[in-house]
Amino acid sequence: DGEFSLKGHRFLRSLGTGSTAAVYLMEKLSTERLVVVKVFRQVPDEVERFGPLQRFLQEYELVSGIRHPNVVNIHELGIADDLAYIAMEYFAGGQLGERIGNGLPLGQALEIMAQITHALAAIHKVGVLHRDLKPANIMFRDDGSLALIDFGVAKLRDATIELSGLGEICGTPYYMSPEQGEGAEVDERSDIYSLGVVFYEMLTGRKPYLAGSPMGVIRKHAHAPLPVLPEALADCQPLLEGMMAKSPAARLAAAETVLAEVEALNGRLLAEALQRA
């Protein structure tokens, strides 16, 4: 894609390109701070693509007003004739997917869950749904804290394009709630379902549902039995089922509720460990 120039910034390198956006690492000259710049290309004669982009930017404006340690810092939103861009915090610690491997220790998984639920509570409070919660959108700073990135992305893309253009979607169906997979209306409980999938993957190193095609995965989210954790992790099964219930009505309804369950589980495990000591 070559170099992208943005006033007051020095181009360092490209971090990736998709069908709707390109991502670059840049240095803000006034602060010498590294920033990630996400650029959305607009084709002026494709009017129908402008609406989703406007909505997307409105979501980011809401998110940029949130000052929360577990939500990405957005430094700048800009729009020009043929493109829009977002300049945001750079994460030196990489993303959660790189750390999962064969599964994380339970204490570490619960600590990560607590931070993600804090983030979801903060964005849901201002009326933003994430819609694309997955390990690649959970980023780590140098100090070990984490933050959610990439809000409302699913709104920007047409779902049918998402499912046929496998390169672009790359894995998103693995984390989609049954209602999102069916193209139905979603609310906060859809993000909670996706968080349940991430929780399962953190604990086991595996995704709960696999199939030969994106549609096959989506069907499993809607119809396959709930995943069962190994016996050693049985204490986590009720929490997992509370997040991954097929019906939104049967799910834990709010991020704060999930957080309370995570903290209670953590407390029980600590108490048991002390008893054994």
C-alpha cells in the first residue's frame, strides 16, 4: 500500500490492509509517541458505504470520550475528501491470541476476564456494543494491563460480504452469538456471549465450535450443545454457561453481572487454595 502521510506524524510501517481499511504505525511528532492510525477508504460514488462509515465514526466519538484503563485511548478522529482515519494508542504487548497457546492458568484467565468485563461495562454504559469481541481485539500494554480495541466494526461491513470474503472476516464467526450469526438484532448480551467464547478458549486453548465453513460454525453456535470444560475446570462451567446460553434471555444480562460472577469465582478458588496450603 506504500506510505500513508498524515500531517504532524511520521510514517513508520504498515501493520495490515483489509478491504475497507488499512492500519499503519506512525509517530506523532509533537509528543514522539507511537500511534496506530486506521484509515477507512471511501469511494465517493458508493453513497451507501458512506452511511455505515458515519455511524462507525459516531461510535468511535462515543468511545473516545471514555477514559477507562481497559478501553483503547483514541487520540484523534479525522475525515478528509476520500478517507476517514482514527489515531489511537499503540500496544507494545501484542494481542491476547498470541498468549493463549494451550490455555492460560485459571488465575490469569480470570484476571483478564475482570479487565475485559470492566471495559464492556464502560462501553455499554454509553450505548456502544462491541460486536467483534475476540482475542485479536484484546491488546496488552507494556505494564500488563489490557484494553479493548475495534468497536462496532461489524456495522461497517455487510454481513453477506463478511461471510463469503473469508480473508477479511478471518475468524469472526468463531466468536459470534447465535443471534448475530442469524442477522437478528443484538444487544449487550451478544458481547457477553462472545466473551464466553473467549473465556473457553483462554481456559482450553481451543475454540468451542469448529466446522468446514463460516456458515457451519454459525450453525453450531445456534444449535450444537454447550461446550463442556475439562473436569479440572468444572468450577468455571456455570459461569461459562451463563455467558454462552443460546438464548439471550437465559444469559447473564450485563457486564457488571459477569464481573460479580468472575470475582466470586476467584474468591472461592483463593479460599480453596488457602485451605489446601
